[in-house]
Amino acid sequence: MLLSFSFSIERTPFELLEQLSKRSEDIAAALDDPTLTAGSVVVATCNRFEVYAEAGASRSDAVLARIAAASGIAEQQLRNSLHFGTDRETVEHLFSVAAGLKSAVVGESEIAGQVRRAHDDARELGTLTHNLEHLFRTATRTSREVGHRTDIRSSGRSLVRLALRISEARIPTWEQAKVLLIGTGAYSGATVSALRARGVETIHVFSQSGRAAEYAAQHELTPVPIGGLAHALTEADLVVACTRADDPVLTPESFRAWHDKAHTSHQTGETRSRPLLLIDLGMPRNIDPAVAELAGIELLDLETIAKHSPVEELSAEAEAQEIVLAAAAEFSASQAERDALPVLLALRSHVFGILEDELCRARKAAGATLNTPMQSDSAKSPDHFDLSSTPALSSDGEAAQAGDSESDIRAAEVEAALRRFTGKLLHTPMTRIRTLGREGRVPDAVEAIETLFGLDPHASQDH
């Protein structure tokens, strides 16, 4: 059974979501336990934390308890924010997430990439099952279909663009604004695109990992060397932080040089006309919330940005939702049809087993007639297939050889006809079993097989 454990920014305290995100690797490792789950995938994005697992329904409490233990969060706290789903609900939820329909800004394109990375991470860890692999591949395909068939992403909706829209009053002239970008990951690319769409020309980039120079060369930015962050802050009008780090990159101490410059400017009468604006798109936080208490600084974090998301952007477009629901329905039907496979195999094996037994007995009987007198038709067992009619042997053996050749041809023709007959006989019940599977009525098919043939499909699968 497919299970989903979802914690979103809409119903989860920001601090709890942040802690889950920080411990995502520990949680993934804790769930890699065959006594608990067959497989799992951890999805950690800027506004949600989710676990997708394949396990029995009875294991859901144990999985949540393991998440709680690995994250250091009380299980009851998690329950208060949890959205739990199984099978069809899990499928619909992931497809909606990947399509951007569950984002704080509906249609956000970056979320699809985050889901793909979670899928790739699980593959590297070896925690994917066939069903989870199929689930995430289909989610990515559905996301692309939504992007191709609807205009839900045509306006470039994203948290980055929403944050910049909120910032418009604080940055009156984007062409002259000096922006400092912290981070060189996937979200950084979206940030650069959004800034340039607004006319920003001066963008500096800083990376704790030392990738600033390489990233700057690729995107025509100005790199900030390691050790140059404090000075870069003193020159910026806007700072956008979107890097993957467990601890804040910017703390009150980071702004000591900025504060000294602001104090000097105040003494010389060159008071800064606008506050320094900081946008924190990190999960966990890239900027310590205490920074917001510094005079002359304003901080926008994910929690604040999500609360300001316009109502019209929170409304999922009907066409995109229909695509997601149709894809989820087809996935679930296909999954249910696969669940019916043991029933199909049991029926097919049973019927064809009978056929092979009878063909084998008929071949033996046909071979025996070469050395024994011919029986009359009335003496032959009605339970056996008559696959041969062998003429008497001549003294020189020529008639026997001709008879053998004709007999072999007739036997092959009869055997082929019987196999076709058996296949046609099975066609309707096997098609019906597939249909029952797609309707979620596999138990009905199992009951029918047990009643009519005395078979236990699940028992035969175990051997």
C-alpha cells in the first residue's frame, strides 16, 4: 500500500517544518528498514515536508513514530499538523504537488524539480520500490503535461516572483538596484531570471561552498569571494538567500560591517534613504530571525511570503486539476489491475495445466498405438484427446512412415486448435478480472476463482 505523510506550511508551525527539513537525511535513513517499509521517498521543499512510503496500512503509526524519533519532534505534535493519505489519495496528492497545485503560489514551476531531486535521492539511497518508482515517474510526466496543456505557469508564478512583487514598494528602481544573491542551487537560477525580468543589472553572488566564481561565469554575475560577504552586504540594496544549509548563513554578527557603515553615513549626514531588504527563501532558514531586529533592516521569510500570497493565485486552475485527477485515476486503475495479476495467473495456470496434462497423456497414448493393435473408437477413453489415427504397419515400413507423418501433422493441428480454443475460452473471464481490478474489486475476482475452481490465488503466489 502507498502511504503519504504530508506537512505543509499552511497547517504546520514554521519551526516544526524547519526542524523536519533539517533532519530529512536522518529521517530517510530511519525509514530504510525492511521491517518497517518496503521503500520510501522523502520530499523536502521550501514550503512542505513529505514522506511517501510503501508499507502495510497497519504500519502507518510505526512510520510516523519513526519520523518523530528521527526528527526529535513529539509524535503528537506531528499528528496535529499531519495530512495522511493512502493509495488513491496519496497518488492524487503527489501529482498535485508536482504540478504546483499545492504550492503557496499555485503553478510554481520550481516544485517539479524538487520532486525529481527527491526521486533521484531515493534512487541513490536504494529506497525505491517498483511502485514508488512508477509513482514518481508518473508524477513528473503529469507535471509536464500540466505545463504543456495549461497556462498555469505562463505568468512565471513562483515564490521568488511573489517575494519580489511584495518588495516593489521598497525597491522603486529595479534597474539601479544592487542585489546580493546567496546560493547557487536550483532556486538561484529562478531568482536570477525573476530579477532580470524586472530589469536588475547588478547581481553579485556568494556561495559558502566556493562555487560563486563558476556560477557567476555561467550566469554573467559578479562573484563574491570567500571572506567578502560582510563587505558585499554593505553594498547591497536587496539580499536574496536561497541556499541549502542546516544553519543560518546570515546572523546579526554578519551585519557588523553594514552597521558600522550605516553609523558612519549617519554621522556624515548620508543617512540611508531606504532599509536594507532581505528575502529568505531557505528551508531551513538561511537568515537568523534575530536579524530583523536590527535597525534599518527588513526581513521577508517564507512564512511571511506565503501569508501574502494573493487569493487568485491560490485557486487551482480547473483544467490543470482535471489533468491531475485523470492521471491519478489511470494510475490507480493500472495499479489495481496489477493487483489482480495473481488471480489472472492462477486461473491461466490452472486451465493450461489441465490442457498440458491431457496433451501429454494423448501423446503417450498415440505412441503406444505404434506397438499395439488399434482400438476401436468406442474403446477409447472419452476423457482423452484423440490426437492420432495411425494406420497399420506394412512389412517394409513405408506405410508406417507415411502414416507417422500424417499423424504428426494431424496431431499438431489438433493441438493448435485446442490451444486456440482454450485461449478463447479464457478471454472473457480474464478480461473481466482485469476490469474488476481497475474498479478496485480484486476481492470479488478472488472469490469467484475460489468458488468456481477451488483455487487460492494468494496461496499459489507464495509457492
